[in-house]
Amino acid sequence: MSEQSQFSIRHTRPARAAFALRPLLWIGPAIALIVVVVLTPVVVMIHSSFENIASDGFVVGGAGFSNYKYLWHEPALKGVVFRTLLWVVVVVGVTLVLSLALAQLFNQRFPGRRAARTMLILPWAASVMMTALIYRWALDPYSGAVNIILHALGIVHRMGSTQADWLGSPGWAMFWMMIVAIFVSLPFTTYALLAGLQTVPSEIYEASRVDGASHWQTYRSITLPMLRPAILVATTINVINVFNSFPIIWEMTRGGPGYETSTTTTFMYILKQAFIGESAAMSAVNFLLVIVVVLVFLRVAGWKEQVDQ
Amino acid sequence: MRKRQFGARLAVVAAASAAVAVAAAGTSSASTVKAHAASSDVTLKLVVADYGTGPSNTSLKYWNSMAAAFHKQNPSISVKVTDIPWTNFDSEVQTMIQNKNYPDITEGDYFSAYAQQGLLYSAKQVLSDSANLLPAFKNQGSYKGTQYGLPWTTSSRTLFYNKKLFAKAGIKSAPTTWAAIEADAAKITKLGKIGFGLPLGPEEAQAESLLWFLGDGGGYMNTAGNKWTISSTADVTAFNFLKGMVAAGDTEPDPGTQDRTPLWEKFAAGDVGMINGSPALIPIIQAGKVLSSSQWASVPIAGKNGPLKSTLGVCDNVAAFKPNGHEAQIKAFLNFAYQNKYQLQFDREYDLLPATVSAANALKSDPTFGSFIKALPYSVQYPINTAWAQVKTDIQNTIGTAVTGTPSAVLGQLQSQAQRLGS
């Protein structure tokens, strides 16, 4: 502190300004990176949502709000938005519940724990696209492994039938895609919660044992509250990831039949083939939607309390 | 200032990719081009799409050998060939035009926008016998009554059927009506195979749908080409029929999610009784090595009450660009390239059909291509409308839901979207 004040006494104004700007030297590159890589595309995206762009990419002129108007009148939009919310809630919810259990399991000492923990990373380490493709082939109506098993069990009556074509009917396709999405989200979530579990001091558990608390009581009134920051972080990141999830849906159904398994992200991509401006409008709405969803979640979860802690 | 920097960077990138393109094409360096220019020689820049499946049959080979033969006859004109994979063709040509790095000739997709901007020579200016170009394809390459897109290679659709499965199911002859298709498909389905392959997924739903519309005298637009007719009674009837077939299980499950290529491969594997196809299906059948040439055949597509008199025909085009001012040289080259010899060589290499009357006549009695050739003069094209590209995308994405949903509602939705985009 004293050094700083000496500095300011001895030096003239420009020098003082230069000193004040000195931190910029260190954080400048990071800020520049954020501006170029994060903010610029956002600005360009929002700008192009107000332009009239021909399907071969030439800008024909301004469009005002007409891209948003067309998007609003898109008959598929309502279903797409509803499906997106369902997709996020189910995938994140189920992932979280399963991860809480898994984290508990992996927090125990048992032989082979290290190997088991490593295996848990695998779905995370594998490319999501690859995982989605494997599931798609496993669900092939004529020769998919899942169908062969279900056929042998007598659940699927005939290979190659409509019943065996899981990805062809919107409801079942969503079901299977959710399974894949949960499968690839588990590792990160489990590890985030596992890290949280390991910060819980063992004295508290000892004290509760001395007081005669049951396992369930301990879990509810000690583990879960202590895990709250970890759950918050894991949920927020998952919500954003799952909301923007593209490869699973794209590789398994391309959002079809029609748009009946599309979420806002894949719908935006399909629109881009011919309606670039409208697609940009969808992106802008998507961006806004994810921000709103996250803000609402943080508010409900009492984000401020967590930070103050 | 910022903008200029960006521009400069773009130019560097473009130059670098151009260098790569030149290196890849394995042609002469910039200095030889200069030498040509000094002796008033001309180098034509020919940009072509690649129809090959790999290095062994790349289109570069075909064009380079033709260019060499041409150069021998016309020593003052050299032809520099750049070939581009189909997936990048549109965007790379667009980039060349935007950067004012004009080709002299392109072969592949044709853009009516360039004719509109006055960048193209007309067919008459660059081909002596332009009447030899198949007249059926004249309209799709025309702008305000003048032909700018010269058809180079074409294909038409026919109904392929598996003779082996037909014999097994006790079917005597190929179907010519919808009723026969339905009956035959049901018999083949009983054998545990797919009766009729119906690809209504995004890959090419607009083609499959049109073939059924035509069977009932329908289509995407009226004959005058000024009104969309996607939700016409004829079109809805066609999809009601298809819906019945799908519900009866006579097609593959959920046709709205099935793309053309995988189904063609299933036909080649002997798992499909009937499917609408183009000559491009033939190499897939041959590569499959399951069906010998006597075990399948192709016939005119079945319609509601009889075989189609006109089927869907598509073509790729040659376009000649004005900005470099090489009219005479382009004409010399195109006159050379459009000889029967080169037309037929190209079509044999890639199992496609010729685009000139004389070459088509030469192939009329060909056992493999004869039926396609006979269909060519009557072929129907997609609408010639500026909104078609967007309408097509809509059709590809949603028309398949008509066979599981309500045909009139799905087609009605497409109709109103098309009307919004432009009649």
C-alpha cells in the first residue's frame, strides 16, 4: 500500500494513469479473447437476424422484424419450444438424481474403486457424436443390437416392423435420445458432486453418529445441504449444455420425422439450410431463452446465499 | 479500417486456398500462364464438379484427357481444369464470383442468378449446334426466354423391381398401376422383405413425392408455372394412397425418416421388392454383388391408372462466363466437348444419361439405359421459380409426416408456406 501512494505522489498525471492501466496488461488478452470469440459472434448473430439474407448467402437488405415474425408464425415452433423445455427438465433432472446416487457410491471405499472411477469417465471421454451413432445403429429396426435382444425377449414381435423402428416414432425417439443425453451427462455431474462430497468435513458425520441420526437423516440434513453449491454448479452447467445439445439429436433423428424430435437448437440448424435470417432469429431467441432459464433457476435456487457463504 | 484488415485477411486466405487448388489440380504454375498470355494464347479456366467416388474415377481425369486432346487440335488454347467435390461446389463457385475471380466455364449446378446479373453467354453464343441440346431441359436453364444453362448430363426416374422376389411371390409382371403396386407390395411383405421402398426422408423427399403426384396428374405447380398446387386434390389423393400403404405395412417403417441412399442400398442387398430409382442406383446394385443383372429390371413408373408418360428428369449444366471475354475460345472448346464421343464416355463412366439429342439417339437401344433414354424427352422438371430452393427445403423436411399424419393438413401447410415465399 505504502509503495503505491509513494508512486502516486512522485509521478505526474499521465504516469499515474499509466499505472492505473497497468492491470490491463495482464487481463487485456483475456478481455480481447472474450470480445473476439464470445461477444462479436453474438453481435453478428443478432445483427443478421434483422437482415434479409438470400438462401445462397447474399445479403439482400434489411428485414426489420420480419424474420422474427416468420419465426413466430412457424407452425412447428410451439412444439419445438415445448419439447426443448421437456428435454432440459427431464435430462437434467434424471441426470442429477442418478449422479447423486453414483457420487455416494463412488465416495465409499471399496476394492477396485479407482478402476470404477476411471470407467465412469469413459462416456465423457468418448465423442458424443460417436456415442449417438452407436445408439442409432443399436436401434436399427432390421439389425440393431437392442432390437435383437428385445426380439429374443419377445418384446419386439417382428424385426423391421414399425414397432422396431424406435427412432421413427417421435415419442420413442425422444425417450431413447434422452437416455443417451443422460448417459453422456452423468460423468461430469457425478464428478462435480463427488468433489462436493469430499469437502464435507468428517467431524460433522461423526457428531451426527454420536447424536444417533439415521442414515437417511444424515443424508438429508447434512450431506444434501453441504452439497448445495456443487449441485448448483452442476445443474447450471448441465442446463446450458443440455439446452444447446446438438449432436445427439442430429445424429439419431435429424430432428425428424418432420420437426417432431427437434429442439430449438436443431430447429435453428434446419432452418439455416434455406432461411438464414429466420435461423439467426431462432438463434437470438435461443440465446435469450437459455439466459432466462439459467437466471430463473439461479434465483429459485438462492444463488446469492451461496455466494455469500 | 477494421473492415479493410478483415478484407486483407480474407484475400490471404483466398490466395492460399487458390494455391492449394492449383497444386491439387497439378497444373502449370503461374509463370507458364504468363508465357501463354505473351504469345496471345489463352488459358480457359474450367471449373467442374466431381462425380467420381474416389481417385480412380475422379472427373479430373476425364476432363484433363479431353482438354489434352482439345489442346492438340487448338494449340493456342489451353484448358486449366479445377475439380471440386459436389458438397463444396456451390459455395466455391460463389466465392470465385464474389471475389471476381471468374471461371470461363463451369459444369455442375447452374445458378440463374448469374444469368440475371448478365455474367453469362447464351447457349447460342457458345455452342454452334445448340439445337442438339435436349429440348426437355431448355426451360430450366433459361432466363427471360434465352437459354444460358446448357444441359451436360441428365438422369431420369424409373421403377426398379427385384425379379427374384417377384418370382418368389408369384407375381407375373411388373406393376403399372397403383393398385398393382399395393397388391404386389403386400405379397412381397409376406416374404419378410420390404414391399415398396418409399424414401420420404429429407435427402430427396421432393423427388419421391413428385413421382407420386405425377401418377395422379398432380405436381408442385400448374403447367403455366405461376401457381403452387401442392395441396391440390390430385396431390392429396396420392398421399392418401401412400398413407394406406404405410399403414398396411407394405413399405419400410416410418418412411418420413428414411433417406434415399440407405434404401437404395437395401434394394441392392435384395431386401426391397420395388423402389423408384435413377441410373445412379445401377452402380450401387453392381457394387452390392447380390443381384445379377437378370435379377432386377427397371420399367416406367406406375401411376394411378397406368404407367407415367412423363417422369422426373434432372440435369447438371454447363455455364459460360462473360467477364474474361473468351467467347471464341469457349465456343471452340464446347463444340469439341459436346461431341457424342465425350458425352457417351462421361455417361458410361458415371452411369448417367446424355444431354444431347444425337448422343441420346446413340444409346436408345442400350439394354441398361434404353428405358431411361426413352423417358427423357417427356421428363418433368422441378418448378423454375426463385422460391423453389426454399420451398424444396420445406418439402424435404416435412412432407414425410403426411404418411403418418393428415395428408391434406401437411400439404396445405406446405402450400401456404410456398405461397408466402412467392408464387
